[in-house]
Amino acid sequence: MKDNERYFRDIKKTFPLNGKREMIYLNHLKEQINEYDNYTYNELVSEFGNPVDIIVSYYKTVDPDYLLQQINIQHYIKIGSFVLVILMIILVLYQIYLLLKVTPL
């Protein structure tokens, strides 16, 4: 794996939110990083900054209301997923119960 690909992967992996604006920013950043194809990882860090520093500087420029909205959306998705998994477990257990009730051991 090339150093610029690894560097971009580290940035993308560290991003806590993955909204539309973040994807646009990451695509733009990837184009910039790909221009430095023959650079090593350390040279990319010295040119662009640490992956964490890039993320911090991005969030300093973003509207706080947008951030709160994205955090709330992720929160609701996590809660919805959790509820869905619990309902599926309950449904499977109920199906097992009905199966055992119909066919005695």
C-alpha cells in the first residue's frame, strides 16, 4: 500500500462523523493527497499535518448546529439499530417457543 493511501485511510478512519459534507471534504482531501504520490508518510504528515490535526481543523470550520444535527442522527441510528436487534431476538425466541410448543419432546 502506498504511503499516500495509508495516510488518507488513517484520516478517514479517524473521522467521527460521515455526513455528506464530510464525504465532500474527504474526497477533496484525497485529490490533494494523491497529487503527492511519491511522498513518504512522514513527508505527508509534515505537508498536511497529523490526521488528528486535520480533523480538528475541519471541525473548527464547521457550523456547530450541523455538528449537533449529525451527532443526533448518529445517536438515533444507534438506538434504532439496538431496538431492531432486540426485536429480532424476541421474534426468534418466540418462534422457537412456538416450535417447541407444537412439537413435544
